[in-house]
Amino acid sequence: MVKDIKNFDKDDYITPIFASRAIIEPIAKNKLNEKSIPEDIVYNLIKEELDLDANPSQNLASFVTTWVEEKAQKLVSDSIKYNLADEVEYPHIIEIQKRCLNILANLFNAPKNVCIAGTNTIGSSEAVMLAGLALKWKWKNRTKDSSNPNIIIGSNTHVVWKKFIRYFDVEPKIIDIDSNSFVVSKDKVIENVDSNTIGVCLTLGTTFTGEFEPVEEISNALDDLYKNNGLDVPIHVDAASGGFIAPFLYPDIKWDFRLQRVVSINVSGHKYGLAYPGIGWVLWRNKDYLPEELIFPLDYLGGQIETFTLNFSRASYGVVSQYYNFLRLGNEGYKRIFDNLKSVTGFIYGEIDNLYIPDKNTKEQIKIFEIQSKLDALPVVVWSANKSLNFNVYELSQKLREFGWVVPAYELPPNANNITVLRVVVKENFNIDLAEHFINDLKTAVNNLQSRESFTLNKNKTHPVC
């Protein structure tokens, strides 16, 4: 018999729904049940709870891939049992990893006839840690006083760089952006360089606005600095999002190993590499830039191997999924997909940039939003709201959730934090039809929020804010 509902503690038990046909006792959720439960019941219970989360097709907040082809999904399932740390037992997985690194080296214009160094990682966060540690140890090995290392980053960098600074005791020299420019400038970089600078981190596709930082311009400025006073400061490029976009949409932009000062690059395979979450990459232009202190030999897995990742045991499905995309898409496929993303981005950009509404006092048409992003960068649209409106971006973000859309609202970094924005990330599964639905829902949300005022918008139109 089912226990008296009054005695249930909702924090301790799951009450079966579909499962109640086969089981009538409540199921513990914060401790182990006394008895085993049939697999179908467990599957249904967990699946029903997962279905309450956001629809991945409407998740416009994340850069991370939410859809892959069916065959790629099957390969993920087939390879999930292989541990990448077991190189001796699974040599073909390691071979696939090497092929992926070689493909990326070619994509990033690594020097020919040079043996690059690199590895897959658990996303770009681990990749950033490895790249930062390499910069620190290279600086430590070439300087006499290694007590006060610093790194130059922009206030627009991903939070992982702040983690690196704290975890590994490196002084941050943070360059604030401002409302006139949402990327770091060469002048501010040069002002902050000194003999203790382990490197300059530049972002190819910032999280806040999607823009590419001027890597070539800053590289040239650092070359001049070296000629003038001997300070030899390397560049790491955090290309987590832009590392796949730039080679196919903007091949003439020099940001990669074509620049001698760029010594390492990280990229996320699970963003515009189009693989499922859990795969990142870090590459050094040659083995000289990966210090020996970060490489650890071992022989207790059946053979001699070397490891230089922060994580040891790691799933192989990300590497397999990445290799699937490389073989499946090739240059043509990636470019076609990214061209489509750029078209959808342009559509959303134009629609948002051309939304007007009557002023509550003068009744004259006023512009609702101001675009803060650029079209020649990542496929994202970032916009702020007119301050004379009857709502702010946080309220609009919440209103859009009522339609199922997940659109983040946030402040831009220090010195530009008077600007609050919304951001849409365009991914492969966000096609033009979904974009039209989103724009219609955005107009309705704006109308609903703005109509809280006493004046009435033109109700004769389906979407009065058109």
C-alpha cells in the first residue's frame, strides 16, 4: 500500500507517475533505496524530470552545441566506454586524437614541417589552464626573478582566466574595456607590459559581444616593443568560440600561428566545432613552448606514455565526435553551415535594429533597441534597450522565458557597465523559421511589458511594435 501522503517528505521522495503502474512505493531521491528498481521505471522517472528543463532549440544563451547528427550520436554511444588515458589499451582512439590535432594545426596555419604539441581537454577551461601554466613556466625558466609573474587580459575575458589567475598565483593586469570599444587596445596592452609579464591573452570572439580582438595589431606592437627594449612577450589566443568561425568566414584575418608571437591557441570543439559538450583543444606552435615541467611520464598502464593534462581519465566520445565532424563536413560543410548562421544572424540583427514604438508622451516613433555587436564576428546579436521604455532588459529576458526562449541579460564589463544587454547566440539548430518565431515573440513580449503604461498601442496590428 502507498504510504499516507501526509507522511511524505517531498524533499526525500519521488512519487511515481508512469512508474506507479509497476511500483506503488515512493522512491528515495536523497539516499539509496532498499531494493532495486526496474530499468524502464528509472529511465522514465529521470527522463520526465529532464524534460522540464529548457528546450535546447530555444536555448539562445549558450554557445555550446545542442544538436548533432544521428550517426554522430551513435558514435558517441559506441565510444563512451573508452578511456583516453589508456593509450596502450586503446591506440586507435589516440591515433584519432592525433589526426584531429593535425587538422586543427593546418586550420590554424601552424608552421610546416614542425612537430606541434597539443592535446584534447575537457572543454576550453582545462585548455586555458594548460596554456597559462605553459606561459608561466616558460617565463620562469628564462627569468632570474620569478617571484611576481603577471598576465595581461581584458575585462571581457571568460571567467576561466580569473580562475587561472587565482588557482596558480599569477598577478592579473586587467585592461578595462569602455563603451566606445568592447575589445582591448594595443596601446593599453603595451602600457601594461613589463619584465614579469608571462604573456598577453587575447580573445577571438568575446563572450560579451562576440567581437574579435585585434590580435595582429597587438602582435605587431609587441614586435616593436621587443625591438626597442628587448621585452619578448608571447600571445595566447583564446579562440574558444572564434577558432572555428574565423578560418571559414574571415580567412584573411591574421590571428593564428601565421603570427610568430602567437605561441598557443585554445578552441572549443563543443562550440562551433559542432561536437557535444566535453571537448576542447589546446595547441602550441611547436614543442619548445610546452615546458618539460608540465610533462609527466608513467608506465603503470602497460607501456610508456606521457601525460600533460590536468584531468587523467577522460571520456573519448568528444574526440570521436570531433573527428566525425571533420570527416563528415570538410571545408565545404563547415563553411556552408557558418554561412547559414551568418545569414540568420543578419536577419535577427536587422529585425531588432528596426523595431520602433510610439513614445508615451509625444506619440512619435522611437527606436526600441540599440545593437551593441557587429556582424563581422561571431554569429551573435547583442542589444541594449532604450532607457525611456517601461521595462529593462532583465524584465524582457524573464518575459521571453514565458515563450520558452532562454535569452541572457547582463551588464557589460567595468567601464562599460552602464550598458545592460541581451544576447542571442545563433547555432546550427536555430534556423530562419525559428528566428522568425523568436522575433514575433520578442515583439509580443515588448508590447506586453510596454502596455503596462496607461497609453495603448495600436491594437489593430498583430504585433504593434513592428
